[in-house]
Amino acid sequence: MKTILTGLRPTGNLHLGHYFGAGVNYLALQDKYDFYLEIADVQALTDNFSDPGKVRRNVKEITTDLLAIGLDPEKVNFFIQSRIPEIAELTVYYSNLVTVSRLHRNPTVKSEIAQKKELFGSDGESITYGFLGYPVSQAADITCFDGECVPAGEDQMPLVEQCREIVRKFNSIYGTVLKEPEILLSENKRIKGLDGNDKMGKSLGNAIYLVDDEETIKTKIMNAVTDTNKIKKDDPADPEKCMVYYYHELVTEKDDLPTICSECKKGERGCVDCKKQLIESMNEFLRPIKERRKYYKEHPEIVDKILENGTEKARCKAKEQMKKVKQAMMLDYDN
Ligand code: TRP
């Protein structure tokens, strides 16, 4: 079975964007691969170093969310990045194999710096060594476990590419030890926010979280953006311009969609009623996820154990890999 590895920064709960973008994909992959899922607390600290409490709290929250969507801890090794010291060690060795200018050119790093002006300055003048270097640490995440494939979205492509470059450089200098990983692009699309924004995100305030209670969901859906040309209840409208219809397509029974669509186009369906129907199907959709979440919330010791077991397994694999790396780099003093 091939080894795959991916990571998530524990900085908040999962929302529907995560679920449709990555979660559904993970569910399909867990049966086919030896799956390592890293809770990337060290990487999360690179842009949250002043708020360690947030990172700490979210390690367990995000693990609980991932279990709630139905990932099976028997199939997926959940582990905590900071508990694998080999990753940090490997990061130091890799840091010689990458130039600072190459890191500055990494498109993902660039766009993140641009988004985090309050942290890194309007021109990136306050960028930290740690943040600039996180692609190196991510290359260590992947190769520490001999990861062959990295399931991720398009935004992670430059990071996997940079990892491949590091691998090639390492192998050319020290001998062929490392595998060049490939990205396993998620087939699932990025979903839009309730406001029609192309991206659903915490900072945009347009997300539905897996943990949202029914009252919150009601408020959010009632405020969702609909076709602005529709003023009165019986005006015809265009479902393609309506976020309520967009979400119906995601969570409402497929059989009901043609009716919703044609009633909307003919002006036979008011937005309020349409939203009420969406609230119901959204609650229905989230019910099994919330039930599993409730179970894990009531048994936090089970989540701890899952992280413990996954971390132990990951540590074993990392130690093996580290041995090979140190041998190749002539750092094997203990042999
Ligand atoms: N960079 C990823 C993110 O921001 C998280 C991550 C950490 C990751 N380590 C990884 C992704 C290894 C893929 C492989 O979401």
C-alpha cells in the first residue's frame, strides 16, 4: 500500500469548504492508502506564534472534526507534528538545500505574506525566518514518512514542487535516499461562501461550520445572497445567481433540485421559503457529522488515544527514515 501524507494547520474548526474541498477526498482515500494525517501545530505557529493557546486548543478540535466527518482512526494515522522531533531535525538539514530567494518566489508563500499584512508588514518587511522557511519544514513533513503522494488542493502545488526540488538536491549530493512526492489533487471543487465569494473562509465571515448549531445555521442561511434582481416574492429569478440554490445543490436531495430550480425561474417560490427548505436540508446533512462529533466530545480520552497511537506509529516511521538520512549525510556517529 502506498504511503500518503497530508497536513492541516490547527487554527480553527472545519467548515463546509474544508469538508467538500478536502474531507470528501480523504474519506475516499482512507481505504486505498497508508494514510498519515498530520496536525501541523508547528506550521500553525509560523503565523500564530503569539497565540499558542489557539493552536493548542485546535489540535484536538480539528482532530475531533476530522473524526466527525467519518475518518476511521483504524485507517488514518492522526499525528501531532511537534511530537515528531525528526521533522524539526530534517528541516535543519534541508535548510542548506534551498535558497532564500527561492523561498521568496514560492507563490503560496508570496500570497500568504500579502494576505497577512498585519503580521508581516505591508511589503513583507517583517517576514519571519520561520514563516519564510515553512516550505522547508513541509518538505520534511512529507519526506520524513517517505510520502509518495500528497493529497491536497491546488494552493499546495508550489509547496509540493519545492519539496521535490529539495529531494532532488538531497539525492544528488548525498545519494538516492528520498522519494520525490507527487501531489494528488483533490477532485472536489472549492466551494463558495454564503456571500457569493469564491472562497469560504473564517476571515471572510461567510462560512458554515460543522459545529454550527441550528440557530446559527438559520441566521447564516437567512442572510445568504440571492439573485439581487428579485425584489418581490413572485418575481422570477436566476438560480445560478443565488447562493441558496448553490447550497441546495450541495446538501438537498438531488430529486428535489429540478422543482426548486423551475419554481425559482418561474417566480413560484419565495426566497424565504426556499431558505427555510435549505435550513432543513443543511441540518439533515450535518446531523450524522454532529452525532459523531458529540460522541467524541463526550469521550475526549478516545481522541487523545487516537492521537497517541497515530503519533507513535508516525514516530517509528520517522526514526527509520532519519537513520537513512543521517547515514547518507555522514552524521551516523552512533553506528
Ligand atoms: N500547508 C498546509 C496548509 O496550510 C498544511 C500542511 C502541513 C501540509 N504539512 C503538510 C499539507 C504536508 C500537505 C503536506 O493547509
